Amino acid sequence: MNVIPPFLDHLVLATPDLGATVADFARRCGVTPAPGGAHTGLGTRNQLVGLGGRSYLEIIGPDPEQPGSAGPRPFGVDRLTGPTVLTWAISPPDLDEAIAVARARGRDPGPARRMSRRTPDGTLLSWRLTDTDATGVPEPVPFLIDWGDSRHPSASGLPVTPLLAVSAAVPDPEAVRDRLAALGTTLPLTEGPTALTFTVDTPNGPVRYG
């Protein structure tokens, strides 16, 4: 089985302390993630690392410049006790068709909604994505994303740690494989407590998260 999922767009490493997690990544990997930008009104910001090709790692955490955001922050970052490989995203060739196909197969990924952020150079990036689970560690089933006419984050000169593998453990691998198939992707799965892991190649050698 291919260790890199089809249509992989990005992996999400969520953390309650963005600065500390970025510093730890730089120490472990020998590569410093680049600033991504703030999610205005949502209370989060991110830093990014390329994974090779059109894929990247998003490290996301609370934005100290947005202390009064309304409602829970994305990915439940306020409730995390430490960095967690929380979820992943795929970018199918046609987002609306992928949603329709998944629904026809009895696996509704949810409606697509619009989001945006500004990069440090002032560029506005906008995208559509299906809902993500912000209530805890969800099943490792990806959300879907479409960058439209925006520049893809991987095309902005990110530092790169090539992705070597991504996999997950789940209590019921067959049920999750069925959900993944409905979205047109796959992921190596083993039986066990729910956990998503990935390994990147770095100047310090392979480094595993999760």
C-alpha cells in the first residue's frame, strides 16, 4: 500500500502552545517552520513546513494576539494538553463532486464553508473546506479542501522536511477504510486506540510525530 495518501493536502499538528511546539520541531528536525498567518476571528494562527510536492504540515495553536475569540478555537486547541497529530486534509480535483460522491456512498463529509487568512507578506489566501471535528481526537478521516484561485501554501517557498510515511491506529480499521474509500483516498491502518502518526526526513534523520 502507498504510504502517502492520495490527494494529501496537509497534516495538522495542533498544539496549546504554538511557540513551544515550533521551537521543539526546529530542535528535533533542524528545520524552522515558516509563519503562515492568523485566522482572524477564530483565535488561531499557524506555521508551516513543506512535506514535498503539493503537501505541507500545518502547526496550529492559539494566537496570543486574539485572546478574546468567540467560541471554541479550531481543532480544540484550548483543550489539548500537548502537541497532537489531530487530523489531515485531502484536496480532490473537484471538491463539490467529491462531496456528492461520498454522500452517494452514504458517507457525508459535511458542507463546504469558506475561510481565509493573510500571509505575512499581506497576501490573502481563501479556500473552502468541509467541517472538522473540534470536540477531541476524531477518527483519522480527512476533511476536504479546495484552494480555488489562491496560491497553495506549498508554493510559497516553505522549508521542507519530506514526508516518509503517514498512518493511523483505530479500533475498527475496516469501518474507517470504508469511509476513506468513499472520499477517494486511503491510509495505512492498524487496530488500536485512535492515533494518527507521520514521519518526516530531516537534517537530523527521520523524525516521527504521533
